[in-house]
Amino acid sequence: MEPGYYYHIYKDANGTENIFREDENYQFFPRQYARYLDEVVNTYAYCLIPNHFHLLVGVKEEEQLKSTFPKFGTLEKLISKQFANFFSSYTQSFNKVYDRRGSLFVKNFKRTPILDERQWQETFLYIHLNPVKHGFVKDHQDWKWSSWHAYQSLNRPLNLNRAYFNNFFDGWEHVRNIIEVKKEWLMNKNLE
């Protein structure tokens, strides 16, 4: 991951286990995320699903990273280290609470670089529709563990860069209209 670039990040549970078993897990995850990653990435969207999660992030600019972490070596190692520390912290806490051992997540997290405006929009919408895709809810607004609600209220756990999405959509009503069309397509696709 490189400074100044945007990524769709997703990571699955190891095996058939869930990484979120109860509400406290969904609440603890963003607290740890903020602790380890707020200084490294800007977060634009997220969705936490029982056995995986999705993030839309922008890695902070090189100057910001260097001023926050002046003694760290290469920036690529810094970014990887912060993500590794976050995953390790969450896993250790989870293991302690549930009296389990071993890896909670698959080894490497997946990341797709966002190369243009259309891809940024599609990723933003995809992340918010993920609970519908997996059959947890019929309406994305009913899933409380995503940033959809954070765009409606400032009292949400992750520090989102809410204003940035205006670069990609013509206001919140535009987003609502597009996501309803995508949701209808997704629901019809699942019926085939």
C-alpha cells in the first residue's frame, strides 16, 4: 500500500469461525481500528459482517505519515506494520474473551487499488450493500454495522471522512437513489 492511494480492503475469518460474535465485538473492532489506523489511513466506508469486513480507505499522504511517524523506516513497512498490529490486537483480545487460541483471520488481507472515480463509487456502494448480498438483511439500512448510518449521524465509532464522498456523488440523495437501483439489481440477481 502506498501513500496517497485509495484501496478496497477486505479480510475473512480463518476457517468457518466468525470474527464478530456479539455486539461488543462490533463495537470493539472500530475502537482498535482507530487506535492503530487513524493516523495511517482516512476511512470512507466500512461494513462489518460476522465472518469478514470491508473497508474503503485512502492512505495518508507521505508528508502526514512522516510527521506522525518521524523515526519509522519505509512508509510501506509502516503501513503494513500498523495493519498487522491492529489485526493482532483484535485477535489477542478476541482469543482472551472466548478462551481460544490461534489465528482469527486468514493470513493476508486483500486489497484492491482504487484507480478511478467510477471504481471509488462502485466500491462505496458495494460495501454498503454487502449485508444484502450475503442475505443478512433485505435493506442495507437495517444493517447497523456499516458506515451507512455514520453518514447520517456524527455519533458513530469510526472516524470517517464524510465530506470526501461529495467528490464522487452529487449529494446524499444521489447516493440513496443509486444504491436503491443497485439493491434492486442485486435482489433480482439472487432470484435467478
